[in-house]
Amino acid sequence: MWINSNKDPIEHIKAELHIIKLNEGDRYMDGFVTSKYKRQLLEIYWYLEDLIEDCNTYIGEDEWYKQREKDKMIRKLSKPNGHK
């Protein structure tokens, strides 16, 4: 059960992940510390990959992936010189 039952659990998870990302990018911490945050994100990413591999396939799912590729391309093109 979520602490705040009125809050969407997906938004809660995204907020927690965003905090990890902010810590990873903290320029006042050294790479030894910030690399641990990136490792946490990668562990979550790999865990989700494994979960998704075990999920069913649904009609229309291809559209989700196509939209994701479009969103990624737009995000990449909107970055100056293709950098972070």
C-alpha cells in the first residue's frame, strides 16, 4: 500500500527515480559517489527489462514502441549538439 493512497503509484515511482537522477548529476559530488546513483538506475532498468520480457503481448503494443521511438528522437534532436 502506498503511503499516500491519493497519489498515483507511477507518479510516485517516477518522482523517486527523478531524485536518483538529480543525485547522479550533482556536480558537487565526485564520480565515485555519483556512479553509485547511475548504477541504481541501471539496476532498476534491467529489472524492468526482465519483468517486461515475462509480460504478455497485446494488440496495439507495436504502436507504444513506435511512439516511444518518436519521443526519443524528438528528445535527442532537441538537445544542443546531441549532448545531454
